[in-house]
Amino acid sequence: MARSVSLPIEFVVTPRFEVFYALNTVSTSAPTSLDPWKERALLRLPRDFDRVAKRVAPVPMFWPLLADSLQDTPGEMTFDEVLSTVRGLPAEELQGNILSGIFHDAGTVKSLTTGKKSLRQVLTSDKLSGGELLAHFGLRPYSPTSDAANAMTRLLSDPAKFREELALVLERFWQTGFKRDWSALEPRLRAEVFHLKDLHENGSVADLTSELNLPIMVVEDAQELRSKTGSAVAFNTIDRFYVLPSAFNTRRWWAKYETRAQRFSLYFPVAREAASPNSIGEEARPAREVAHRTQSAVNAESVFRALGDTTRYAIASMLARTPTTSAELARSLRVSKPTITHHVQALRAAGLIEETPEGGSTKLSLNRDTVAGLSTAAVEHFFASTGDLALVTTRKRRSS
């Protein structure tokens, strides 16, 4: 019997794929479940954004393809790291990664990058396979004046300039609103990680992939993963198996990258609540005058203790973005209502919860004044020359 191999599964939260998938959403003309978010996103983009973006992604399908250009990078990245990686990627490597994603044939890619064949010769050849995929990329039927053909011509003739144009589009999209969207979504996605880890710890890999509806099948007896397309991947050839909570991967894309000879990293962005970006408010919360708070009003020790628990920190992050009921928190975090009640009571005791009656229920939100007054309270608490030290209380608890 073959020895069982444990898959190196990691759960990470990163905009690495999300920014590309979001760009796919704003550029598509087809209706999607994210249309409310899309409408707001389009309103804040510069007027010439679509024209500039089409120079690197002439059709929406190019955006997930461009996400795959960052193959030799770690799983969890900040947007700044994504951007610096794009700009630091060797132009020829970027060129090869993009062309490989389109043609899936090393010989074709080499003939294009070496100039042995022109783009026209390749795309009009009867021997070229993958006609349906090429149609999705806007490359078939071939037209030398199409946006897709022009983008490919620029990629082949000047990959360094194409790389810089891609980086500029990503940076512009981030700075004109997606940065704020990601700040709102990230706490929710990190809360989702807690649930995914519980699923993994309390079940098999097959249970996890089934629960998440991943586009693969786990075959325990054969110790391999199988997908509808492509060859099977043996467990012992997988370097990393990343699961990434996603807000924008409504198409259930996933990626397999070869890290070295016959070794692979797999990425599965999982959108369990596909409409979550729709709830992001367009307008930032109005600034409020924060009243001066003394140490007696904000107890720094209580606040730090309350937020020191990872679940309570996740709850606070969610409540800072969107007022939510306890029942909604329980569903979002996949924990029981008694557990949520326990954590909410701890946050309430520290002065971190505001409660607003609404339609027969109570909406919870994070108390902005408490958070704003925490800095002053902490300074007074730690640097006070009088008063009992928290260490004394700790020692008493230990001795008891």
C-alpha cells in the first residue's frame, strides 16, 4: 500500500489575485452578481481608464491570465509587493508567462518570442489548437487591427513597456478606489480563514475540497488530485496548496504553477459569499469629532485584553466596517451563537460595542470614540507614576 502523503495546505489572505479578478469584473459587459459594486467602481475610475487598460487587457479574459504572470512568487503578498514584483519581473519572463497561458504550447511560444513566426502566421495556422480559448482572448478570428492583436504585438515587440503599462494600470486601479474596497473586505476574508482552518482540522482533504466546491477531485487511494481538464497531480509533487478566501472569483478560477521540475504550487481562490463586495459603502463614514477621553473613560488594559483574542479582533474588524447583528456575526464566522454572545460581552465590557435597535433586532458596531481614545488612555496607563501595576493583578491570579 502506498504511504499516505499529507498535503501542505496553507490559508492566506492577499489581493494578489483579487485585484486582477476585480478588474475582470469592471471590464466585462456581461451581467454578474457583483453589478452593484461594479457600478460604483466604474463611477470612480478616470474617464480614460478603459482605454488605457485595454492596452494590456484587450478583453476581460486577459485579467486572470495576467494574474498568472506572477508565478514564481510566494502565496501571501500585499498590493505593494504585487506591484513591485510586476515591475521587477524580467520582461522576457513576463512575456513567456502570458504567451504560455494563451497558447499552451512551448513550441508556439518559442516561435513567437524568437521571431521565427509572426503573430498572423500562428493565429491563422490550421494546425493551431485551442480555437475556442483563442476566441475568448479575442484572437480568433484573427484581425490585425483588433485590440487583442494590438496588445499581443506590443507584448512581442516591447515586453518591458508592456510590463510598465500593466503596472501603471494596476496602480491606478488601486489608488482610485480598490485600495479602500480591499481594506473593507480584508477583515471579512481573514475571518473566513478561521472557519476554513476549522474545516481542515476537523476533516479530510476530500471533505475540505467538497465543502469549498473546489474544481478538483481528491483521490485518496491514488494519492492525487484530478481536475476536469489537464493531467492529475500526485500529492508528493505538490510544494504548496494555497486556499485563498476570495470576494471576486465568481468564475471559480484556480492556478497550477510548476515551481521546479515536476513540482507544483496550487492556488484556489474561494468565493463563498460572492456578493460581499456589493455591501461596501461608496461613501466613507463621515468624520466625527472625537471627545477627549481620560483613562477612566477608556480602560486601556480592558481594551487590549478584549482585542488580544483573534476571534474578537476579527469581530471588531467586521463591526468597524459594517453594523451587524449577533446572528449575522455567527453566520459569517461559522461559530455558534453562544460563542458570539461570549465574545460580544467581552468587547462590550471594554467599551468597544455600540448598539442600535433596527427592525426588531440590534445592530452592533465598533465604538469609534473608544478606539480613538485608546492611544491617550494607553499613554496615561503605561507612563503613569502612580496607581497599581497590572503585573500585581497577574501575580495574584497565578498564585490563586
